[in-house]
Amino acid sequence: MNEVLQKLANLQYIDSRIDELKQLRGDLPEEVLDLETDIARKEARLNSLTEEKQNLQVELDNLKLDLQSSKEKIEKYEEQQLSVRNNREYDALTKEIEAQKQVIENAESRIKEIEKRQEEIEPEIEVAENALEVAQKMYDEKSSNLDDVVKSTQEEEDELLKKRKEVEDEIDDRYMRSYTRLRDGLNNGMAVVAMDRGAALGMALPPQTQVEVRRKNKIIIDENSGRIVVDQSFFDKAKKELSI
């Protein structure tokens, strides 16, 4: 049992150190992910505006061609009216002229709308470009900071994970399941704690429990927190043997 307690203390020591390394990164990983999402949204907004601007110009060019074509048709039909042989031909040409005038009216109306939108969209594109630039700079800064932190801790974390796997493989499945269940259910992840001056995490232990912890021959569960309590010597040994 002494060996089991030592392995559990070793596992807790490793996990606590890994937690510390992750805390060094703080909220940077989440912030970087949020900025990536924000950049994607801003890029989509800018692309949408740019595409709209291009489409407006294409439509404007086509409308101007339609205008020119309609004016030429009206001129042709009016010349033809001068040489018609009967009222039916005259009326048919008149209908064609009216139809082209309607095309011109619709085109001119739409051209005004497009030109107004073109005036509006330029500052919108500028705002979108600036917003994207700011977000990109923030992302680059946060990403660089995260890379620096990860780089400074990655080697130690990799080594700890390697040692953790070795320790985990040596622990009986039933103890491992209990440890994992405890750790997952606690905010600070401390499934195994050391008894310090008769207390566990500041909570005094009953005298009999203190005696049993010092004997180091059985799993002791703190009645208040449900954590496994071990003698401080187990963590002292873990720190000595597992520190990187």
C-alpha cells in the first residue's frame, strides 16, 4: 500500500505541475481562437462588400450600354415612322418607342441607386479594412505571446506527460478510476493532498485520521472533501524524484 500511495502522490504531483504550466498560458489559447473567429467574420464582411462593389460596377456598365442601345433604337424607330405606309405600322413603332423609353427610365432610376450605393460602400469598405487590420494585429500579438509561452513550457510538459503515462500504467485500474473521478469533480484538480500539521488543505483532520495517515498503510479519504490524504513525505519524495 505504501507503494500505491507513493504512485498516487507522484501522479498528483505531475498533474499539478502540468496544471501550473497550462495556467501560465492563461486565457491566451481561448483569446487566439476568438480572434481567429473574429478575423474570419471580418474577412467575410470585407469580401462581401468588395464583391458587391464589383457587381455594382458591372451592372452599371451594362445599364449604360442598355441606355445607349435604347436611345439608338428610339432614334431608328422615329426615323422609320416618317416612312410608314399605314397607321398600324405607325402604332407598332410608337409602342416600340414607348417600350424603349420605359427601359431608359428604369435604367436611369437604377443607375441613380447604384451611384448612391457606390458612394456609401467606399467608406464601409475602408472601415471593414481597418477593422480587419486591427484584428489581425491583435491576433499576431496574442499568437506570438502564446507561442512564446508554449515554447518555454512545452519541453517540460512533454517530459511530464511522458512520466505521467509511466506512473499511470503502474497504478491499479480501480485506484486510477477513483483518482480520475475525484480530479474531474474538483475545481483545483487536487484529488490527492498532503497532511500538513494535522490538516488537509487547511481543514483539521480527526486525531485518529492523522494517526492512520502517518502509518502510510491504507487509503485515507478526507470526510470533508472526499480527497485522498497522504503523508507529506510522499509529496516530498515525488518532488525530489520528478522535478524537471
